[in-house]
Amino acid sequence: MWRVSTLLNEPTGTTGTQTGFVEPAPSALLLLGQGRDLASERGVECTGALPAPSDPDLVERARAARAALGDRAFVLGHHYQRDEVIDFADVTGDSFKLAREAAARPEAEFVIFCGVHFMAESADILTSDAQQVVLPDLAAGCSMADMAEIGQVEEAWAVLQDAGIADEVVPVTYMNSSAAIKAFTGRHGGTVCTSSNAQVALRWAFDRVGGVDGNGKVLFMPDQHLGRNTAVRQLGMSLDDCVVFDPRKPMGGLTTQQLRDARMILWRGHCSVHGRFSERNVADVRAAVPGVTVMVHPECKNEVVSAADLVGSTEFIIKALDAAEPGSSWAIGTELNLVRRLAKAHPDKQVHYLDSTVCFCSTMNRIDLPHLVWAMESLVAGRVVNRIVVDADDAHWARVALDQMLALPGI
Ligand code: SF4
């Protein structure tokens, strides 16, 4: 018997025995698979009085420090952050929206970035020299961004030069990359993109080398899936137009002819969170939930986005849920903190998580309330901790690439 239950410690008003059937609570996130495997801890749910998720004393300290900082600080919260952190964010958004918000607050002395390292770097690049950007935990990196290092990218460019095609290649880097790689992109006439504007950015890039139907190429870093999905689904290219450049192999593991024939040269990188979703997950949820709409992020594999009903950025996913009919059923393939928050915000809809296992972004989760309190209390005491500073030359060229993105049509 297939049974769904609420996630983790959200009370359901039911006791959930090993043999009983528990109706899904309409206001809670439904975790595909939970409740089916009754011999494991995935088959059980927490009920009754539970401790608060955050220490109330710590919440009070956070409130006091935030009040003491007032307008001197501006707190940004990425959608994938924990609820206890989002509660203190002045604005929430995806990386693109937060970069713009940071740039639009010149009066804030401190920008406290509750997100990951590359986002804080972008905030430092886009804010004035008088502003200081703080990342509450320096260990909050991004495994995808770490899959492309500047030395590897420079070596890859040398391979393209040796193949005689560098002049017909425009680099496009996803926001989820280091400042050094954004700077590389700026120096070589390319642009940054996000999951919201990848199609526009790629069209712009191809227009610089003969158009989408020409012979020019894009070197897309570091997320192969976003690059492939955008090229195939939105630009009408074929999978054969795309090759994957593996920086750990000589010549990226490609022949000169393969590089010359390619239109999209995709860096071998991926998101460890979105890369987990599979076609099987989509098939399972369709079988279990009649009429469900499957919506996934474009960082998912091509076979997953092909099997889904809707594909879009986190901002797209949020808007789609807002506009959905009451009573409708959704299975969402993106980071779990966001999906869980959406489930709470939409008690009139059934929101399922598109995986049978819990999958938070572990690096996003490094930012927790203790780190945020420590960062804010330090600022109150006159100490700037964990400041993110991009070196001046990289900052200049990365800004060129970011400004190019902000100047794209329709952005
Ligand atoms: S969700 Fe993926 S891309 Fe986003 S920060 Fe985590 S690892 Fe990086």
C-alpha cells in the first residue's frame, strides 16, 4: 500500500502506526516514498510535542543584533537557506535577484549574504568599495562552482586556440562560478547568465559569432545540464551539437574534429542536489499521484527535464505554485528547503518532493542561526568577520561580464 506522510517533525494530527493508513495532510510537504518502507526510519513520523527547531535564546540574540545593526546592514537570503535564517532576511531570492538587490542598497554598510561563496563574491563585485560583504560561514561553498577552477579554464581555452577555433567561441558562465571565472569571461567578451536568463544569454552569445544557425560556438561553464537543456529545449539545437569538455582529461577528452563540429562546448560540471533527480522519480510520482504536474529546475539532467511538465528557475517555480489552482498536485525537483517552504505556503495544494530521499544543499545549509548570530553580533561589536573581497583586477573584469548580463534584452 502506498502511503505518504509529512516530512520530518511537522505534526500531522495522526499517530501513524506501522500498519495504519494515514491520509496526507493537505498543508504539508509530501515526501515521495516516505511511509512505504515501514521497516526503515523513512516509514515513521514524529508526533506529539517536539522542541523548537531553533533555540529561543538564540532567536532573541539574533533579533537584538539585527535591531542594533538597523539600516547599517542588509541581510540577503537565498531561497535554499534554512527557515531559521530566512526569518532574518530582508529580502529573499535566487542568485540573480539577490545580486541586483545587493547592488541596489548603496546605503548599507554591511551586506550579510546568507547563501554560498560565489554569490557573496558577486555581491562584493556589484557593491561599492565602502560596503563590506560578509558570508556567515566561509565553508558555504558550492560543489558545482568548485568543479571549474580558473587554471583549468585557461588550459581549456588554450586547447580551443590550438584547435584554431577560439575566435569563434564566446564564453558564457553560469552565475554559479568563481569571480576568477567570471573575470575570464569578461576578458574574453562573454557574459554571465543565470537559470532565469540562460536562453537570452546564449542567443546573445551566438549572435556575436554568426547566430544560432551559424557555425559559432559557446563554451558554457560550469553546469553542463543548464547549458545542454537551454541549447536543446530553447534554442532548437540537437544533443549532437553538444560536447562535454572534461578538464581532467587531455584536450578535455575530445578530438580536434569534435571541438570543431560542436556548437555547445559544455564544461563537465553539475549540481550535486539537482543531479540526483532521475527519470525513475518522475515515473514513480506520476504512477502514485494521478494528475500531478512535475516541475523541475534546469540544473537537472536532460532526461529528467524532458520527462517533466514544466522546467524553470527557482523564481519560476515559486511563481508557478503561486498561480496554481487550489487542489492541484505538484511534484517539484529542486532543493528541499525551498520545496518545504512552498508546501507550507500553499496549504490548498498538494506539494510533493520529487525524490524518495531527503536532499538539502549541504553547503547552503552551512549557514545556520548560530553562524548568523555570530556574524551579526561581531558587527555590532565593531568586528567584521568572514569578509569576502574579490581582488581588484578580477572584480573589474567580472563586473564587465555581470554588467553584460544585466544589459541583456528583457533582463
Ligand atoms: S544547490 Fe547545487 S548549485 Fe546551488 S549552491 Fe548547492 S550545490 Fe551549488
